Amino acid sequence: MNELNKQPEKLAAGELSYLYNFICECPNPRISEAIKRLVNHWLEKTTTVPQLSEAMRSELEATNEEVVEICWLLAINPNTPPSVLNDLSIGANSNILERIAENSNTGFETLAQLSYQAVAEIRIATASNPTTPLASIMMLVQDDNPDVRFSIAENPKVPAEALQALKDDDNPYVRMRAVTTLARIDIERNVFGPAPMVE
């Protein structure tokens, strides 16, 4: 069959499944109705999903406040795909960036970018995310802000290398917290045994 005569496939509903959940959970009926219309419109097209943040402004007829509300709800939703979270992070305000940094579905590249944000709370949220790449965590271990380093030092889920590095931190509170967290990990390992290996 000639490539030019091939019918393009319709957009798969699965690509938009996170938006179906969003529609059900959205507390604002006007927004959920608008998103529903947008999803139906996309499903009728023979194209891929456009960038959501751009589509919200051009196709949704939502006010600025509603766009911020939609972005907030998508940023905290654990079903929002990494690509959408990355899209939402471009030009977002610091509150939304903090929520994106906390979302366990946020992709490695987005988290790496968020680790460079000027707002300390965003860097703290990034350091606390279990999927943040090790290179970003190790960079944050040397952050100028002691609150960022302290948040890493008190997190037993960060890689052991980060806690070991913080044992020698210049700040005595960060140093002490890292030592305490490492001791806690050792006690838990002795009581419950080593964590199962993830394959």
C-alpha cells in the first residue's frame, strides 16, 4: 500500500487516560466539562496529543486562574505522564514547580532541571523525590542552602552516598542529622533485614 494513501491512526484513548481520571477528580465542574470537550476534540482528530499547556491557552477558553488550577491539579496527580509534567514545568510558577518536583511520576530530566531552581523549596522537593537521579542528589548535597542539605540528611530513602557525604558537612545540624539517619537505617536493617533487591 502506498504510504501517501495510508489513513493516519486516530489518537489512542490510552494516551489521554490520565485526563479521564483528572475529569473525575476535578472539583471545578466548569473545568472538568471543558477538559472533557477538549479530550473529545483530540480523539476526533488524526493527530497526536498537543502540548497541554499550549492547548489549555488556545483551545480551552479558560481564565488565567483556571489554567493555574488545572496545572496545579495535574502537577499533584500521580497519574499525570512525565511528558505532561515536563510540559507544565516550562514557565510555571514556583508553587506548581514544587508540586511537580514532589510528583513520583516526574521524569529524570525534569527533576534534574528542577534541581537548579533558585527557590530552595523546589530543590528540597526535588531532593526528596525518590526518582531524582543520583547526580542531581549529589549536586544538592553541596547546595549553598543548609535547609536543602538538611532535608537530604533526614531522608532515609536517599542514596547512602549522599548521607555519607553529609556526615562531613560544615553545618553541625546537617552533620548530626546525617549521622542520625544513617544510624536509623542500620537499626532498621538489623531488625528487618536488608531491603529486597529490585530487578
